[in-house]
Amino acid sequence: MTGIRLRLAALALLAPLCVPTHAQVKQRVQALPFLATAYAIDGTTKSGTPTKPGIVAADTSVLPLGTKIQVTNAGPHSGIYTVADTGSMVRGHHIDIYLRSWAKAKEFGRKIVHVRVLRWGRPDANQ
């Protein structure tokens, strides 16, 4: 009986070490389907930077500002992006990719893409 109690005590001490941290869980996130659209409005983003290639608008309750993502299944627009903007019509699992020309944005249309988080932004940066 003492051997079993000793094993249970050891297991109880080691169990917290086996549980992944919140950061570790976030790093293992697989690519998720998102609706993708595109925009070509020049100006200043929600994060304060000028619009430029390599940024997307997103719902900051899903992808906080500063989050670095990998977008696949978007044809020539697949790649690495940073969430730097928001949009009144961008809600939930929806990203809006900045493109330099209105014609390219219109041509992009609406696509289901896959988004994988490479690095999470800080939720407090969304103010």
C-alpha cells in the first residue's frame, strides 16, 4: 500500500509539469478557415501605421493587433501578414488583406483561406 501512495504522491507533484501553458497551447494552433476579402484604401491603420502590403484587418477579439499570421489558399496573395487594422465589416473569422490597387482587391473577391497564427499580438494593444 505504501508503494502505491508514494507513486500517487509523485504523480500529483509531477502532473502540473505535464499540463501545457497557455502560450504553448496557442503555439500549437492549426490553420483555421477564414473568409478573406481585400481592400485598397490608403490611410492610417488602427495600429497607427500607414496602409501597406503585408497587413490585414481583422476582428481584434479573434486576432489582436500585432498578431503575425500565415495565410494559405489565397493564390498569389498567400503569405505572411501582420494584423494592423480593423474594419466595420470584418467580424469573427474574417480577414481583409490590403492590396495596392482597387482592381486587384476587386479581382481577389471573397475566398475561404487558411490562417495559422505565427505570433500572437497583445490584446491590450487593441485600444
